[in-house]
Amino acid sequence: MELNDLIQKAVEVREKYGELEMKKYGKKWTNAQIAQGFVGDIGDLMKLVMAKEGIRDIKNINEKLEHELADCLWSILVLANNYGIDLEKSFLKNMEGLEMRISKNDG
């Protein structure tokens, strides 16, 4: 699956959540609320990373880690789409900058 396919799927699921939110709350989550949910997911991710490093005891760690990483990716894809950011272009530009920075400090 290509990045654009992942983005499209993330947007489709976000739209379904928006419909559910309209039924339950009368309004959809804002981008700020999606980002706040993402912060919560990052907290959950950190607990799972700690478990992978042997600092916490969590059952089914691999399954839960896969799920949480996918949740975090979903939030990033949705936010980038909502803000009109070409994530692929931005990612590649950022990686190029990091590689240049690394090569300058190499020798």
C-alpha cells in the first residue's frame, strides 16, 4: 500500500468518526482535539515502549505496540491532510536535511 492509499484510508475513517461525533455531541472534533488525542496516544505508546524495554509489565505487548503505533500514524496522516501538508514531500525534505547535517558532522 502506498502512502497516498494510507492517507485516503485515514481520511475515510476520520470522516466516519466525524459522523459519529455529530450524532453523539452535535459537532466534529477540531484539529486541536485530534492533536490532543494524539498526545494521549503518545503517552500510551511510551508505556508500551517502557514495557518493551523491561521497565513495565504489560501483556500482549507486541500486539498493543503495533496498535498504538498505527493509532499515532493515523493521527499524523489525518492532521497533515487537514492542514494541507504534503507529508511525503515534507518527510523527504526533512530526511535530506538530516542527512546533510549528519554528513557535515561526519569528519
